[in-house]
Amino acid sequence: MGLFKRLEIRLVKIVAIVFAILVFLIAGVYVFALFQKENILKKVTATINQNISGNVFIGDIDFTLFEKFPALSIRLKNVSIVDSLVNYHKDTLFKAQSMAFQIKILKLITGDVSFGSFILTNAKVSILKTANGFSNAQLIRPTKSTFSGEKKKDGESVPRLQKIILNNVSFNMRDSMKMKFFSFKFKNASVTMDQLDSVISINMEGKMHFDYLIFNVVKGGYLTDKDVDINLVANFNLASSSLTIEKGNLEVDRQKLLVNGKFLFSGSSSMKLHFESNEILPSVAFSMLPNFIGKKLSVYELQNAVMVSVFVNGPIAAGSKPVVDVYFKSTDNTLSFAGRTFENLNVLGYFMNHVDSTKINDDHNSRVYLPVFSSYFNGVLPLKAALIVTDLLEPRLFMVADVNLNQDNEVVNLNTEKFRVMSGIANVHFNFNGPLVDYVDTINYKLIADIAGNVFIKNLSFDFIPTGYEFRNVSGSFDFDENDLNVDSLYLELNKSSAFIKGNIKQFISVLFVPKVKAVAILDVQAGTLDFNGLKKTTVSNAGRTTVEDKNQTSKKKPGLNKIASTIGIIISKIELDLNLSAQKVIVNRFVATDLTSNLSVTSDQINFSNTSMNIGGGSFKLNGGVEQLNQAIRTINIASVINNVDISTMMYAFNDFDQKGITSKQISGKLSAQINFKANSKNLKIDQNSMVGTMNISIKKGELRNIEGFKEIQKYIFKNRDFNNIQFAEIKNRFAINETMIDISKLELYSSVMTLFVDGKYDLKKINTNMTIQVPFSNLEKKDAKERLDKSDSTLITGGSLYFRATNKDDGKIQVSPILIRKKADKNRDANNQNKKSNASSSDSSSNNIKKKHP
């Protein structure tokens, strides 16, 4: 047999012997424990009694070697501690299903009972302090011996606890005097302790559940219904009665907090705590605060985590309120509140509750300071601001802010479904000083805040897509306060029009915040060309601009753009206009005028124009009137105008021949002067002929008619060799009355190059019930040239007989002319003269006879 084989056999024997000895030793220890059961129970009872007073009940005690082998475990079952008044307050200070101690076997053999660990399972600690000052916490009398293991007078040492394990251990504290209520549970936690001189090092880690920590009943509790993972390293100094948290880690809803601080329990007890997190979701942080505060803060929805550092410093005494300082920082975040959104938010802030050191540290004495606040308002407008909020119970806000738009900057994209911005710069600077909330006086409908600022715009070009409006080269400057906006200067090009504007908009800022308030814009508008045809709704060209697909994608990415567009639409609808308007040229449909001046008033329901004058067709046109009921489908138009020496063809063309086909602008010429009063309803900018009422007094000089249907009808009967296709007239004067579709023509005397005629009756614009009488004197039969007929324009032409015609509508609406009477008026005059002669003669005879009777 070799040497190595012999060594192997010996080693096996040695191991076997050691194992046998160990088994014998363990068995011996276990037997020893059973024999020392009474002594061990005595030691345990002594340990507990040295730290509490009251009645201690232990249901049972047992031992095991297999729970924390090779240590001996002692388990106390159904342990409770009560005071003498338990029947009164119905609360047990302490009760546990199980309390287990681990004892080192070697020390137990030597007679020294040393607890390596202490395990508490399914236990509850309830501390009560009543309003009359009684507290069952008086049962607890902590001593240094708990951790020191020092010798007693009887020579026995009190066991030292090195580690405490807590499984499902609840802690409740009700202090009715200070109105503080705590409730939390150690679900699974361990506390390791070590002592060096008078300093006890403590390391705690595990999982806890907080029901609530209530320091103020009105405001509610902290950490309500929260699970917390805890890992703390602390030192308790027995000499100074102070607890120092060297390092702590708390995790709530997967959010981590670092904590350190110090509690001083002797003399003027105080605390200093510091909480810090590199990233914590505000929603989680708010949920850890009392419900009263959390609800207030929860309206400020921050999407991403923030960096926060909290310092709490002050006395622990009842009724005291510590100093609180909070520093926070966030980058590239999103904030939403009150329907407003701030994207790409960068913020740096500070909170304190001790603004005035002579006052109580509370919400009234608080301030939030945000020296850095930059974001895109509603994801669109780049906003930079500095804010201060004071007094969190009645918060006031002071803010200095700038909004700077530069469409050339690729970061700024203002395109939406309604707006498309191509280029330009717009800067807004403003100050706000007033309540953070409730800054509107809902009784008097006004702002109760101070606001001031200014606006600068340069070469801004954008489209308002729903209307087809194209704004170009908008430049100007404004200043404003809480009431009014002063337009120092504003130049803009709108579709084919351009204007320069100055003036004041009253209550403009109030419109942004106060319901029911309407703004009034009193403006001087000087325009080059006002082309209202260019304002008709059209499809805005996409040439060189964002495509429809890109625009829709942008709108989906930035819904705040549509909010801004809707807000602008609401603002526009709440502005009333009072304009002093002047324009070199005005174009409306086919109407073209120059040198326009007008006082124009526009409200949400009507448009009024007064002192309106312009040049049209070589003459002047003055106008007063308005359009009412703009909010309804059917609108009312009132017009009073004076026309002087205007080309009638131009006038007829400008007003679309007044929606009739009897005489059009191509068939008439001359110089028109008139006084017109007109009222009608319109729908979709079209006159309702059935609603027309008005009068016209007209004078037409150098008039001419061409290719008039009615005159051609007359020519069927007489003057077939004269030129009825081109008729010149002497001055025409007459009065017309309009009632619905009927034009009532007073006797109209027409002295023309082809004939003289007189017209009266009614002309129906519907071409149904026209009924006019046309009188053609026989004097027209005289042979004269056209010039002679025009020069002979007097009443002598009516002497003698006349031909009479009636003008009516055919079934197809065309005018038909038919004779109604042929008679020599001279014969009638002759008969009348003869009758008068006979009557005179009879009278003469009668007179002669009477004379004869008197003078025979």
C-alpha cells in the first residue's frame, strides 16, 4: 500500500471522527437547551421586562436547530404586552404570532446567552396617546444595556441583539393631542446593528407598506397606500441622543430617492433631512404628498422625470413647522395644465416656505421661483420666461416672457390644417402680475391682473386656409396692457390688396381671458387697392410650400397648432370694428371705384357704413347704409345713396344690371345723377327680389339706348324706317318706386332721336306681370332729322292725337307691345271747343234777353 493511500485513509477517519463529534455536540446542545428551557425563558423574560413595563404574556416557547443551523433558534409564540387600561382604550401595545431568537451554540455551552438575531413575524405595535395625555408608549423604557451587553449586579449579562428581522410587522401611532396618525408595515425587512463605544451602527433594508403618515388631518397623509423599498445606513449616538442617516435609498413605484439627515432628540429636539433624486416622475412624487397638496399639483401634468432636491430643517416639537427648500430641474419635458401644453420644456426652479423669516413657515409664506422656463407653447410657439409664484394658498404670479417666432428656423413649424406660415419674424414680450388662478372678475367681466407688453412683426407671410386668405409681408409694431392693444403701425398685403393700419383695439387682451367681453377696434386704414374679389374662398396654392401630406402629418404631431388656430378664430369673432377707411381703388365683383373714404362699423351681427364717398364712372358716388343679421342665413340690406354725373353704363355693369335683363349695361349709356333709397334681403350675397322696397329719383343726360326689345316691338306698327337700334335721348328725369319685383314708373317723358313717347305703369322684374302704357304722339309723324327731334323736347309735342300701346310679358317672359287705342286727339279737342262755343252762345243769348227785359 502506497503512502498516498495511507494518508487518504487517515484523512477519512479524521473527518468521520470530527463529524461524529459535531453531531454529538449538536445533539448535546439541543439536549442542553431542553434542560435549560426554564433558564432560557427566564433570560428572555428578563430582557423584555428590562425594556417595558406592563403585562407580558407568552403563549409558548420551543427550540429548533434547523431554522438557522448551526445556531439554536428559540421561538416565543402568541406574545402580547398590555397596560392596565387596555379595557378602556381597547388597544394592545404589542402582539405577535411569533418571536424567534438565534443563540450561538458555543456561547450557550459556556452559559452565555447571546442573541445573534431576532425575528418578529405577524406582529403589530400600536402606540396610543389620548387627548388627556395618557400614552401606552410609557410602557417602553429603553436602556443602553439592550445593545451593550453590560454586566448586571447579579453578574449576568443581558443578551445583545445584533440583527432584527421583521416579517409582516405593523406599526400604528395615534396621537390625539398633536393630531398625528401613522400607520405602516414592515412586509419583509432586516435591521443589523453594531456598536462601537457609544455609537450604534444600524443598517436597515427591506420592503415596507405605508398606509399613511398624517401630520395634518386637514391636508391629509404622506405616502398614502404606498409600497416602499428601503435601504438605510444610520448611526445612533447614545451620548448625544442623536440619529444620523448617513445614506438612504428609498424606492417608490420604481422611482428612487436618496435620503440623508440627522435627528437630535435631546434638549431642543430638531431634524435635518435631505431627499434627492436624479429622476423622479412628478406623478409619483405628487402621489406621495398629502391629498390636499397632491390634487393641487396634479393639475400640472409633467410627462417625464425631473431632478429634485429637498431640504427639511427645523424643530420636532409639536406645532412647529420646519423650513422647506426644494430645488428642481427638468429638460425636454412636456407640461400640460388648463388645456395648455408646453412641449420641449426646460425648467429650473426653487421652492421655499420661509420667504419672511419673522412669519410662520407655511403656504402663505411660500414662493416658487422659476428663473428658467423655456418651451414651445402648445407645441408651436417658442416661449422663454421667468416666473415667480407667491403664497400658495392665494397664489399670485409674476411673469416676464418672450415669444420669438422665426419661420426660417427649422425647429419652428407653424403649419396646421388651418394655418400655413412660410416666412417672417414675430416677437412678443410681456409682463403679467396677478392671481395665478381666478384672475377674472366674473361679475364685472374684467381682468384683475396687470399686463403690459409689445409686439414686433417683420415680413411675416402666412395663409389662412379655410378662407383662402393669403397674408404677405406683414410688418408692424404694437404695445398693449390688460385692456387695450395700440397698433402703432401695421402694413399687410392680403391676397391682391394692401393696407397700412394704425389705431387702438379696446378690450383686446380681455377677450383672450374673459367670456362675454367683446373688443372694439378703432382703426385708420389706408389702402392702395382693396380687391374684395381676392378675398373669396379659394384653394391656396401649394407651390413652394408644405405639401398637404406633410401638413397633415405636422398637424397630427402638434395638435396644439389647431388649438391656436381655433383660439384665433374665436378672438376674431369677438372683435367689433370701427374703421376710418380710405383707399385709392376698390374692387367688389364688377364694381370698381377710386378715391374711397368711409366710416365702417362691423359687429358680429351687422355692418354699417356712413359718409362713404368714391368716384366711379367719371362721377361721384356717396353712400350710407348697412347690412344687418349677419349671423343669420337671410340678411337685411339698407342703402341710401347720392349719385352725381356717373356713367350709367359703368354703374349698370358694376351692379350686375340690378339683376334684370330689360335694359343692360351694354344697351345704355349716358351720365346718371340719382337719389336712391333701397332696402332688401339677401342670401348668399344675392338679392331677394321679393323683399325689395325703395325709390329712385334719376336724371340721365346724353342718354342712349341700343337694341331695346320693347322699341323693336313698337317699330312693327310705326316708323319702320327709323333707327330704333340706336336711340339718343334728351335729358330724362323721373321717379321710380320699387315694391318687391315691381317697378312703378311715374309718367316718363322720353324725347329721343327717333321719336317722342311717354311711358308709365309697372315693370315686373320677374317678367310676369309687366303692364306699361306707351303713348306715341302723332307729332312724331312730322319729318325731322334726329337732331331736330332731340332739340324739340317740350310739351307742344303732346298736342294732337297719339297712338297708345300696352307692354306686357309673353309666356316666355319677353316683352310684347300691342296697340290699345288709335284716335286723333285734335278731333276730341275740336268737339270740346264746339261744345264750349255752343254753351257760350247759349249763355250770350240768355244774357241778351235779360238785358232786353230790363231795357225795352
